[in-house]
Amino acid sequence: MPIQISMSQVLPKIFIFFSLLISEFQEDQEQVDKFIKIKHELPLLKKIIYWNYKGLAHYDDPVLMGYREVLEQGKKYEEEHLGVFEQNVETGKADDVCALVYTSGTTGVTPKGAIHTYRTMRTGADYHLNLDPWHEHDNIVPYLPPAWMAEQWFGIGCHLLSASVLNFAEGPETRQRDTKEIQPNIVAYGARQWEGQAARIQARIHGSDALKRLVFRVLMPIGYRMADFRYRKEKPNIILRMIYALADISLFRPLRTSLGLSNARICYTTGAMLSQDAFQFYHALNLSLKSLYGTTEGGALTGAKNDDIRFETVGPAHPGTEVKITEKGELVYRQPGVFVGYYRDQAATIEVLKDGWFYSGDSGFIREDGHIVFVDRAGDLILLNSGNKLAPQFIESRLRFNPYIKDAWVFSGPDRSYASAIIIIDYLNVGRWAGQRRVAYSTFAELSQKPEVHELVKQSISEINNVLPPGSRVRKYVNLHREFDPDKGELTRNRKLRRTFLEERYRELINAIYAGKTEVAIEAQARSQSQDGPTKMTKTILYIQSIEGVT
């Protein structure tokens, strides 16, 4: 069974059979060492299987086994037990346990293992194939981790059922290059990946010569206008269609090709919320990007046909799925793909699974056209002292679309009258911007606190505030001295914010913001301009910035 557990989190005491495939950072030996240190806490642990042998030749712990040795044992077993594989397949049942899929742990609690059967897994794959049929000649390049539910549906279920062509990148560092070479027909990325690609394109254009900037500035509005016609299901006039065809040849098609999306027929975004700005951007490039909604426990729920995509929704529920909204606004649904229960946690199972209905913990509503709108995690909605509710994900997703903002955390509280944000600058894009303006810096922390960078971020937030309703606008912000780090427990592995944890870690900074202070001194590791350069401990001043005219 695939199990994804961060080594920075608490490991459940269960039988774990790990194959350590972390060669992108050459950390196999490091990960093996971590498991050896805690193996006494895992009495049922049988083997740790590694697959990059570098640095492990002198290890003689009997719990270790190389992947080549596993294959050799398998071949030998097959020779001695002819037909055993086919026999095991024949005796398998739809309701046998297929996978133990761990939740992301965004609420700050230890991730829970959701038990799924072959039937529940197959249901999710069938839903997506009925929505968007896959064909034998379709190419896919898996990007999501195989322990994510979405990758179980796409990279395993849909792939096997459709006999499509499964391609693998040579490594994480070559993924973009390999995707560009393959030009897949079906693409499924997390929201952060779509946002990152859009940010890189915009930053690259901003840093290009005057002619390229002019072409982008003139042609992108044409793409947005055409996307608006498609969105409203209206046919543009012949002149606009001709102009768009020229714009597609000159700008949009080259951009799609550079992203590896020139043949993309189906584009999905999963995980965190993607902003409407990002949707409009990709649809301007003539990509039918759409949101899917599903959960680790509840399985796949929604999806829209390509001619019925609504940027503000996650699509209608799949046929055969029952959906309702509770009085508190919680999204609840029932369908054959709902999980069996949490592994060894009956109390948690009873809390979310009632009479076959899965209580998602997500806030949303159903429109008259059947489309479902996801608002935010119900527990993440913030009640201000004005009585208004704030949906932080909506604001954060719009902030992340900016090429100079890599991440954002929006917060407030019932005893506070306005929203604030901690901003993570995009080190590469802001660094390039600073270099063009001869802004000197040596570390991430130093760059983040430069007055010029504060003005850049302030302008970006002000632009987003203009489209937010009063009461939801960000009034104060801080550029953090470093990125949020999954290994420090600040993010999940799919880069969702662990808000409860963040609130505890940055309590002093939050209190300073709402106490009216203008700066906070912290002890921090300073990283040089080189991503691989040395780090050192230093005293860093974080400056608290205010946005003028916010109500």
C-alpha cells in the first residue's frame, strides 16, 4: 500500500514497507539513517528498501535491502511458484483494501490514514473517465506524488483503464524539459504548480526586451477577450477570430509549447484553490483548465465538461453522487467512492462518516445551475469583530498569482478588525527584478526587507485589494525572511498551509502586527544568493508595512 509520511511528522506505529525514492536530492542515505534511528519505535517494520545505492555499501543492518535484491527475490519466487500472481489476482475482491492514503494534516493534527478499497478507488477513476474520456494514444506525464488520491485516480486508475501512454520524467530537475519534449495530452497539476508556471512566464516577460514586452502587452488582452467569449458561450465576430489566430501563432502557441502544453486536451488543477486570475490567464492561452474537487476520504466529487467550465466553481457533482449543504454551510456528500474509515481511529471515522454521508469540513454552496462553489475550509474561515467572515484562501490564491509573491498567509481573528498577511517573496523573480534596478543584497532575508521590495509587494497587494470587498482587504503585511518549509511543519507536502501550526510559530510576529509595532527582531538563518550557498545565524529585523487607504 502506498503511504506518504513526512519524516518531520509523527510516524504511526504500523507495518511500513518503504521504498525510498528520493534521488532528486541524493538523500537516500539520509532517509535510511532517519529510519534506522526510529526503527525501535516500529516493531512491525520488516524492511527498508532503498534504490539509490550511493553511500550505503558499508551498511549491514538486516532491515535494509536494495531494490535490485528485491527484484531478484521476486524472480526466484516466481520460478518456484508458477502461476501465483494470476492466482492472487483471481482471488482478489472489489472490497479488499487497496490503499492507505494519508491526509495532508492542514489542521495541525497528525495525518490520518484513510482506508480505500479497490471499489472506492475504481469509482474515482471511472468518474473522471466518464467526464473526460482518455484514449490509447493519449500521453500523460505524472507529476503529483503517487500517495495523493488524485494521482491514484489519474496515474494508476485512469491510465490502466484507458491503456494510455504513461511517461516518466528522468528526474525532478528535468521534469519541465521532459514535459516540453513529450507534450502530453492530459495534465494534472496542483494549484501551486499552475501558479508557479504563470508567475515564471510573467516574470520572464517583464525581464525581456522592449519588443517582447510590447507583443505580450498588446496580444494578451486579445486572449482574455476570446476567453471571455468562450466563458459566456458566445461566438466572437470574424475579425476577432482572425486577430486571435494571428495572436495564437505569435504568442499563445509558443507559450503553450514552452510549458509542454501544446497538445494538452485535458488540464486539471487539484489541491488548493486556484485564483480566477490564473484561470483567466491559462484560458487566454487557449487551455481548458478546470478545477476538480475531491478529498482523501470522500473521493472524487465534481468535474465540469470543457464547454461548461466556470472559473469560480469546482464544477457540478458527478452523476450518481448525492450532495447537500448543512445549516452551517458544510459540504456533505455520499457516493460509492467514499472511504471505509480511518486506520485504527474509530472516533475520527464516526465524526466524519454518518449513515454513508461524508462530512468534508469544507464550506461551500450549490448554485442553481448545479455547480458547486468551494469557499474554504470551514475551520479556516475567519470571523472579524465586525461580524463579517473572511475566506483566507480566496485572498491568498490571488496574491500568489503575482510573479513576485511565491506564497502568502492571510490571518485575522474575532478580536481584530482587519486582515493581515505574511508574504513570501519569489526569490528568483524578485532577485532578477532587483538586479535590473541595481538593488544590492546578499541573502534572501536582506532582499525581503529592502525598501524597494517592500514597495513592490505593497503595490501588488494594493492591486489585489482593489478587487476585494471592504472588510476583506489586507491592511498590514510582513515580508518573511525565508520561505515556508514542509520540513519545519509549516506546509504539507502538497504545499498547503498548516495554519494552526503557523499561528503558534509566528505568535510573536502576529501580536506585534496588531499591537501597532513597526518592526520585530528575530534570530534567523541567512542564505546567500546562491541556492546552495552557506547559511549562518544572524539577527534579522522584519519590518511591518501598512497599506494606505484600506477599509
